[in-house]
Amino acid sequence: MMLRANGKRETLCRMSDSFLVAARLPISREGFERWLDTPTDLSAISNPDAMFNGWYWDGKEVTDEWRHIPKETTPRTYFASRVAQDAAPGQLTVAVHRNGALEVYLLHFGYQRWDVHTALMLLAGAAEFKAPGEDLVLFWAETGGNLFQPEDDGWLAVMSVGGQGGRFVAQADLTSAVAGLRPTEQLFFELAERLSEEEESQDGEADSPLPADATRDPSFVDQAFL
């Protein structure tokens, strides 16, 4: 797989597809830190079986994807595991609190169902702590890791987060959500470039874990997750 950043192509992993979850949720620092250690379960999403309704995978059933999420999962434990030194390969993580918002941009090499669905559930759980209003969480597959244009037809699922939790929506205007995520997308590609530079400076095996220096850098992951 090739990740594209500013017209450049960086080789990080060779797989057929990359699946991404991204969101920008307005939330105070206090609300963010309360969310970190709040256990979340599937009740945070009102209609988990409707995940793909109305989008590219319309009609695809959601079967075992939600069953394998450990009980009492918290955002802190989930994101810490993604950037741990012994983290499983096949994922890149941007998760920061800046400018009054939680910004998340998560890439998974291949459809890692447990990981994707855990992220969606935890972001739904942020509804209790974030600023009033509805905000969107996007799920899509794109080999380069890029955001689609709002009007593109390849989006896989869209979840609205607000009120008491999250709910999957069959249609939505994605213009504001995509525009709000452009700076986070850029941060993601800065991480990809850092990782590529660090990998080139090492002589390790191709399947070795990603370098920890970049994945745990405060520029890319809020240190409160650690």
C-alpha cells in the first residue's frame, strides 16, 4: 500500500485496502479528560445494526463486529494500546485535543473489525461530554489514506454524535465535516512521513513494529492517552 502525502508516495505497508475512521468533535479539555476514563458499551450507539445503511455498503449486514469489543473499554486504554511499543502492526493513529476539539484520524490496514467498531463506539460515547450539537464520524476505505470529497459515493458509514450518544445516518451533508477534518488529514500525512523517515533510518525487518518515537509523539497523540 502506498500512502500519498502532498503529492509524494510513502510506502508503509502493502495491503489491498486501508480503512479509516475520522472525526472532529468540539469538546473542552475538561470534557475530554472526563471522557478518557469513562467506560463505554454498545448502548452508546442507538442503531448499531444500521451502520452501512444508505452508503456504499448499503445492505451489508453487521453480524459479529460488535460482539468482540471488551466490556468496560475506555478511550484511554484503547488509544494507548494503539500506540504502545508492542502495538499490533497495521494501524496509524492521530488522536489529539487541540483548538477546543478532539481530532481523530485512524487508519487500519485491512478491515480490522474489532478495532474499527471499538473506535466508533468510543466516539459515540463522547456525546455526553462534547459541546452541544450534532457532529459526524466518518468511516471509509481509501488506499492512500486520503479523505474523499463530500459528494463522493465511496463513504462506508456516517455516524452522528450528539445528545445522548451516536446514531448511524443513511444520508448527511458531509461538506462541513470533511472541511473540518482537512487539518487532521494533514497531521496524519505528517505522521506517515515521519514514520517513513524513521523506517528508512533503520535496517529492521519489513514486518517489524512501527517506530515508537513518531507514533507516541505529542504532535500526533495527546499524552493524556498514555
